[in-house]
Amino acid sequence: MVGTLYVCSTPIGNLDDITLRALRVLREVDFIVGEDARRTRKLLAHHGIHTPFAPSLYQGAEGPRTQRVLALLRQGKTLALVSDAGTPLLSDPGYPLVRACVAEGIPVVPIPGPSALLAALVASGLPMDRFLFLGHLPRQAGPRRKALAALRTVPYTTAFYESPHRIRGTLEILAELYGPRPTVVARELTKVHEEFVRGTAAEVHREFAHREQIRGEFVVLLGPPPPAAAERLAEEADTVYDQGLGPRLPPQEPLPETAESMAPGEPPRG
């Protein structure tokens, strides 16, 4: 009889942000599959959990180590998959293992919990009835600008993760491309120095441009254009397609009134 893989969400900062069910699973499984065992051990020690580790799955090691983890599941062992923080697979390792389990009929059970993406969305003040998550943008400025420019016709909130080393440059690009567009930067979520900077893309860029040091982990959210602008941009995209210069975007439903809940000129708060 095969085992079960539990995809277990863990805190993104505050070690108390973990569900009772997740704690029970982490105590009862045969092994924990982590991204970096050193970071996960801090969480386990905080909650008095002593479950042993299976081979860690980190970027660059997923391929060869996935088979070793699968072998344990085939033997009937139960495993909990965790990342360094938050929900596994969301810009974190684990997808090859989950995909392999599904292909082999090994049960995969989600244990919901913390997510930097969802935490940022619900406190952003931007519409979130529909949203687009981009994970991490390209490291190089050119491809990053291209990826951000492609968001012009997206009629809903867009979110992505950014590092402290690139946040200033990314916000500069956003200010150039989307000056009056509502923008939110969430920094160090659930930690002591948690911060939300809200305003237009230009205003948020100015706020971070004046800071001497920028530290922490970031979620950046770009609000949708006003409905009239979204319709115009979609028409422009269709014109580009008709000229053979690019892809046609799928038709979009009208945005709800909440799409303008944050006015373009609203000053930063937080």
C-alpha cells in the first residue's frame, strides 16, 4: 500500500501562524520533505516537533531527489512537503514531486495555511475578485521590463514577488509604464516590520527611491486600469493582432465597480 504526501503550508514570518491540523500532520508523518532543513528545524523546535527529514528538495536538486522521495511513498511512508515559508509550489520547489505522485496514483492531500500572495492581496485595498500571479519576474532589467509592459491590457490586479536587490529598479519601471496606476508594495508580511506602501506607481517608486536601505521580502501588486482604459487597451491589442504583430487577447467581462476602489491620485498610506 502506498503512502500519502501532505502538502503542508507553514508560516511566512510569525511562527504562530500555523494551523492545528498542520502541527498534527507534521508530528504524525514518517518524514518531512523540506526545502532547507535548517530553516524548517526552527519552526519544528518552536512547536516541539521531532519528526525526521527525508531528502530536501531545493532548486537544482529536485530532479534526482524526487525519485528518492517517491521511493519512500511507494514503501507506504507518509510524508509532509514543506517549503521554507508559506505554501509549497507557489514559486517554491515541489511541483515535480506532486506531479509524479498524481501520475502514480499516490494520494496528495493539501494542508492549507499561510501564503504571502494571499496575505498581500487581502490587505492591499485592490480588487481581488480576479487576479494574476506572476511569481518571480526575470532577474535582468530588459526581460523584466518586457514582462511588466505585457501587463498593459490585464484588466485585473496583478501580483508578483520581488527581492530587496531589485525592488527599486522594478518600481522605477512600473512608474515609467504605469505612473498613475494604483500600486501596493507589501514588505515583511507577518513580521515585526510589516509594511504596506500604497499609492500610484509613481508615488510608490518615489517612496522607495528615497530610502537609504531596503530590506525584507516583497509582494508587489499592480491594480487594474479603469474600465474605459482597459477597453481601449484591449482594442489596441486587437489592432496589433490584426496587423500580424502579436497575439489576440481573450475577451474580458466588464470589471466590477470595485475596480476603482483606489483612485489613481490617492497618496501613499502605511
